[in-house]
Amino acid sequence: MSVLSMRRHRKRKLKAEINVVPYIDVMLVLLVIFMVTAPLLTLGVDVDLPQSNAKTVNAKEDPIVVSVYPDGTYALAVKAGKNEAVTAQALEARIRAIVGQNKEASIFVAAQGQGKYQDVMNVMELLQRANVKKIGLMSDPKQAGRK
């Protein structure tokens, strides 16, 4: 073997190192993509629901009102009576009896703004199971100066 062939043999020796420069470039591109898209993936929206400019409802008879309190308890007021505290099962039974007598009875759900939206949805589901056809949500009229 000549000296020239030994030099060529040394040049062809494999390196055991990884070239990380392309990986760093890819990582930086992904970092920029995630930084730009992350704020767009917001799933929740802040909502302050119980205010409206809706006009009052003129009904022929006194409304039936189901009240939902912030602690998750329910109350029922029939024919402009007092709010009577009821459990979910008792509420469903009484509403079912009312709807059995009057299929067109409309029921209103009243809840405070500090209450949980889930509690209102639970009452609406309960009313739906009791075969109520007309469900309305009550709110306080928006006053000037109030947010």
C-alpha cells in the first residue's frame, strides 16, 4: 500500500457525531408556530348573562316561576304565590302535574347572576323531562349606569 491510498482511507473514516443544526432550525420553526397559534386556541369566553333589554311578557294568567339560587337549591312559585323551596324530584313531580292540567303552561326560570350556569341547565333539563313545551328565562331590565 502506498502512502496515498492510506490518506484516502483515513478521509473516508465515518464520524460518530450528529449534526444538530437542522434539528435546531426545525425546533425554532415549531416554537414560533406554537407561540402564534396558542392564543387562538382559547376555548372559554367570559360571559355575564343575566341582563337584557327584553320587554316584559304579557300573559293572561300568572306565570309559574322556578327560581335557582347560587347554592344550587330550587324554589317554585305558582300563581304569583311565594317561593316554596323544593327538591329536584318534588319540582319535577309538581311541574308534571301542572303540565298535565294545562299543556300550554309556560314556565319561567329565574336565576341570579352569581349562580352557576350548570344549575340553570339542570333545571331546564328537568322541565323538559316534565314535558314542558314553553320555557322562558327571566332577567332584570338593564338600567342606565349598570354594567
